[in-house]
Amino acid sequence: MLKKLFKLIGIFILLAAIAYGVLYYLYNEPVPTGESGPEADALAYRMFDALNYKNFNNTKILEWSFRGNHTYKWDREKQIVVVGYDDVVVNLDLITPHSSTATINNEPASYEKTQELIEKAQSYFNNDSFWLVAPFKTFDRGTERYLVNLEDGSEALLVTYTQGGDTPGDSYLWIIEPSGRPKSFKLWTKIIPIGGVVASWEDWIETESGVFLPTQHKLGPFSISMGDVKGTH
């Protein structure tokens, strides 16, 4: 019985490896090359203008959720984020993370557990906030911007993060509409083994603070809802 089970597992692993190889061959793309300099920066600034970046700078509180699993209330002035998931709430201090606090079922977590929850909340926030505000992070420290000429004659913006976050070295190719608003980006990240996967940026809303933010993404067959997105002064 065990011999038969191990044989079936081996066949499953082999089929999975073959399927991955086929997908990699069909869909994997190398990171495109482009030119850095004023023209690349100008395209990034055009995207900023289309999304009311000045109003983003004046947005004090951002609220959203990620696929209905994680909730966030980010006080950008105090740099404190209330991160909620399952029965856990972490008051995450982005300036001094070790001073953050955590509760489980409304009860304070132990010191050891709190450190674990802080690390997890920080990782969730780094990922989930990127899907909300990535367009405004194109000039973050350690970023490199390149103007890429596409086959259809249009221009796209390649942004590479050389430092910061959980996975430095990731690259994103922004496909930008004539209005300047992002339509989608292609990803080259450590977490996704196939390069050039497309994720849409859609269902934009203008928040109370006047900045435009997305409420929905599509990544292959998956939908990523950002929940009830709010931005207030």
C-alpha cells in the first residue's frame, strides 16, 4: 500500500514539474531593458499627477483590506498601522517596530508571541500596502526608473527596487494609459517564479482626501479585492 502511495506521489510531483516547465517556457519573460534619466522620471511624474499625488501627501489616514483576510488603518502622520487578521490585532509602529503591541482575542499577547506577531504584521503590511500605493513608491530610496519602449509604440515605466521591503531586487513594468493612470503592471519578483506576470490596477476611486486609489486587481485567475478603501485628511 505504501509503495503504491509513494509511486502516486512521485507521479504527481513529476506531472507538476512538467506543468511548471511548460508554463515557464510559454509565459516567462526576461526583465526588459530601458533608459534611465529625465524621460523616465517625467513618465513617473505624469502618473503621479493623474492620481493626485499632492493629495496623497496630505492624506492622514488610509483604510483598506486585502482579499478580505487582513484589515488596515494606517495613520500616516503617526506612522502607526492597526493590522487585523483572524483574532489578532497588532498596533504596528513603523518607526520603532519593537515598541508595537499585539492582542489575541482582545487579550495582550506574551512578549515572545508579540515579537512573532509584529514580524508577521510587518510582512503583511509591506505586501498589502504595496497593492494600494505602489504608484507613489516609484521614487522611494533605492528605486531605479527606466523608460521602456513597447512593441506597440507606447512607453512604459520600469521600476526596480534595489533595497527596502521584504524582497529587494523586484521589478515592475507599469503600463500607463494616455491619461497617465496606471492600467496594469508586469511583475518580476522573488515570490512569483514566472517573470512578466500581469496584474491589473482597476476600479479606481477618488477618496475623501482627493487621491485616487485602486479597489481591485486581477492577477491571472485570481482577484485581489482591496475592500472598502478610504483616504481622509
